[in-house]
Amino acid sequence: MSAQVYSVVVEAIRARITGGDLLPGQRLQSIQQIAREFSVGTGSVREAARVLAAQGMIRIEHGRGMFVADYPQAHVDPYQHFQQVETGSILAVFEARRILEPELAALAAERAAEADIREIRALATAMERLAADGGDSAETDVQFHRQIALAARNPVLARMMDGLNDFLLAGRRLTATQPESVQRSIQYHTLIAGAIADRHPYQARLLMLAHVNDAINIAVSLSDGRVRRKQSRRVAVGERLPDPVAVSAPVHPLEAFKVGS
């Protein structure tokens, strides 16, 4: 599913709420009706609803429908935010992920239902297939992490992750500019899915921590590249380039954490 498709629905509904066309407590159209109105799939509408709920704009009552929140919260578009700020802000999101996601993976290994495990493995396989076909696997990547959060069976942590999902997608699109990072993500996802399926919480925690740390290393290297490009431009006008700082190559412990080893 394209992020651009569901973001169109998000923006349209948000505009109706902030513009007063939809009032607090008012029931929204059904998912099927919204899908027909915007000529999109129901999956895109469900994704838009999850985003709006995480932003505090609507509430979802299972079995009843979707309603405008009693006090809709103003929300800054995360995509616009990431277009305007430096890589450091994305690193802050990765730091939050490093705190949350290893524990979510461990809890998922302990609590996931068989249906959760099938979905987690299916998303890992789908990402591998999309990458092999040259497609955009960023949204599937985010869905993989979201499914693990749901499988952890902790609604507070799941809501916290929902609040990071848009930012996670922006960070994922940043790291995806490095082709080797996509392949490593695929390997990590396969191993994490296996650890959860085999009910190995300690292994799932370590693999997720290594996965997030790997993404941080890539974001740091991209930030460092920006600095070096700026320094190169200074050299062109006669300024001396500072001595390079030695940085050890990141270690990718995929082999050490293979499931069943």
C-alpha cells in the first residue's frame, strides 16, 4: 500500500475536522463509504484511520465505527517536519525506537498469538519479495514493526509506537537510500520473525536492538556525509579541511544471532 494513498485520506479528513465540517463526537462514514469517495482500497482507509486515531483526531470504537474526538488535537504533518529538519531529528526517533522496540519484540515472543506470528512472517517475506522486484518496501517495513507492537499485547506501548509510525516511515525512507541497508533489514526481519515464532524473547530482544542500532549507524553515516560535503565546498574556496576522525566500522551481528544457532 502506498503511503501517498492513505496520506491523501488523512489530510482530507483532518481538513474536514479542523474546518468544522466534522464536529466533535460526530460519526464518520464507514470505511467502505470513504473508500468509494476517494477511490482507494479499504486497506488505505484503515491505515488513514489508524494514523488519525494516533494523532488524537478521531477515536475508533470497534463494532460501532469511527468518531471525531471530543477534543481533536492539532497535528503537525510529520512528512513536512522531516523535510525541514536535519538528520538529527530522525536520530532522536531512532533513539526512542531503541528504547521501545527490543522490549516489544521480547513481549511478542512471549505473548503473540499464532495469527500474529503468521502475519509477522508474511510481512517479512513480503518485504523481501518487494525488494527483489525493485519495489518500495518502506510501508511493509513499518507494518512489520507495527505488527510486532500489536503482538506484544500492551495497548500503552502499542499506542506509543503508533505515534512514531509516520516518523518511522520517514526514517525508513532515509536509510533506504543505502541499498545495502535494505538487504540487512530483510535479514534482521527474517531472524526477528523466527525468534518470535520460536518463543525466544531474549534472542528477539537482542536482534531488534541490533536492527535499530544498524539503522542508527546508517543515519549517522548519512549525516556525516552531509558534513563532509559542506567541508569539501569550503576547501574549494581555500579553507583547510579538518583532519578526519577515525570511526570504526559498524558490526552487524546477523550471523551471531541466527535462530536455532
